[in-house]
Amino acid sequence: MSFADLAEEFLRVIEGERGASPHTLRAYRRELKDFATYLAETFGEQRSILKVEHTHIRNYLAVLFDRGLGKPSAARALAAIRSWFKWLAKTGHVQQNPALLVSTPKLPKHLPRVPSVEEVNRVLDSMDSDEEAATWPARERMIWELLYGCGIRNSELVGMDLADIQWKNEVILIRGKGRKERFVPLGDAAAEAIRAYLPEREQRLTSAGKGALVEAGPLLVNARIRGSARLTTRSIGRIVKAIAVSKGLPADVHPHTLRHAFGAHMLEEGADLRAIQEILGHERLSTTQRYTQLTVNQVQRVYDETHPRAR
């Protein structure tokens, strides 16, 4: 099989068996297609996956750097290549994974700026039916309440169906990465925002002839009820940014910023780190521990700004 054929077979596997997200599939397809092309050009007529060694992968990363790509881009490419060769070794196409001998480029540790509790509350408290930055005010408010109030990912919010809300138990069923399911608490503010939005959602779906989606369809629908009616992650990103900018927050605020704020603010208020890990759906506690760094930075900033001997 050609390099490209082996890459496509791997992509079919992670899509069908592992439940990879569309975003992951697009990223892996882009990275592996480019790497397969590089291998074909490198080996010419002697195209065999068995001939690929760790030195070829290192040389490919050097090519990426020569193209002007940064370390994060090279690290993403290497991650895709490692996963591909892990599958190749598991299925007997190669004897071992040569990508394991290639070190990941060291990435600078950029901790995201997290808006303060006061800043987030100011945005939410000032959102009303006359919101100029909103296309659909009730929906936009609900988006903010769910992202910040539940700490869910953008993709998880998009994939949420109305039936996933368990009103009696005051929780929401979330389908995370790798189709892993978890329950997150449904707070009063988020529940109130959902209830304010649902009548408008029903009216729009019914008017568009999609009444069947009222009880069993996506929670978040696009304003014009086009296609499947489900809102996209890109649209949510635009909505969050537009509201943030209109309320005086930095232009780099995006849905994941609100997820970070959720974790950091809970930690500041004394929440257990493992409880935060469970709610956020982090596989490793080390991922959740990043929020301790965020709060330490915030404490340092407060000290620098307020202590008389710090200035």
C-alpha cells in the first residue's frame, strides 16, 4: 500500500472505531497527507513504510520549520505521525514506532488570560433583550451561561441536544472527547437562561417547518434554521467574541476562555481539584492543575498592585 493509502486507512479507523471528532479528523488528515507526500518524494520508487526511520521524521520537522511553521505546528504534526505509526505497529505494517524516538519541540508555556469573576459577572448582568451585539439575545445569553456556568467545551455545547438536560436531577449529560460521557451540574442562572430561550427556539423551529426538532433536536439552533438547524462551533466563537468586545473585554476572549475562567474561579473559591477535573472532563489531573498556576499568577498580580513594599 502507498503511504497515502495507509494514512487513509488509519483515518477511517479513528473515525469509525475511536469516534474521533470532525476537528481531529481534519487536523490528522491535513498533517498525514502532507507527511505522506514528503515520504513519497523522499523514497521515490522504493516506497515502503518499512523504510521509514526516526531520522526521516526529524528531517520532515526540519522541513516544516524551513517553511516558517512554529513549534506548536510542528508538535501537532508529530502527534499525528506518532498516532499513525502506533497504529501501523499495532496492525503489523511496521515492527516498531520510529516516531517515539523523535522529541517533541519544546513549547512556550502560555497561560491564557482569564477574566476576573467581576468581569464575567459584569458581562452577564448587563446582557438583556436590547443587546446590540446579539443576533438572538436569549440564545447568546444562554451560550455564555452554559460555557461559564458549566465549564463545557465549545464542541460539547454544539453537540448538546435538548434531551440531554435532566431537569429533575439538575444536571446535563455531556458527550466529551472520544465520546466519553459525563454529567455536569446545571446551575440556577444557566437553567433560567435555557428556560428563557426555549420558547423562542420552539417558535423558530415550528415556523421553519422543523417542528419534529422541538423535543428531540439540538439545543442550540442557528437563527435561520438552515440545514440540520444545529449551530456551529465557529458561530459560537464569533458570538462569544462579539459580546466580549462589546462589554469591554479583550478581543482574544473565546469559548475556551470561559472554560478556563470556570476552572480558575472554582479553584479560587476553594473547590477540590479532583471535583473540577471531573466536571471539566479532564483525563489527567495534571491538565486541571494548570488552573493552580493561573490562580498563583493572579495572587502575584494582586500582591504587586496592592502591597506597599511591592512597588
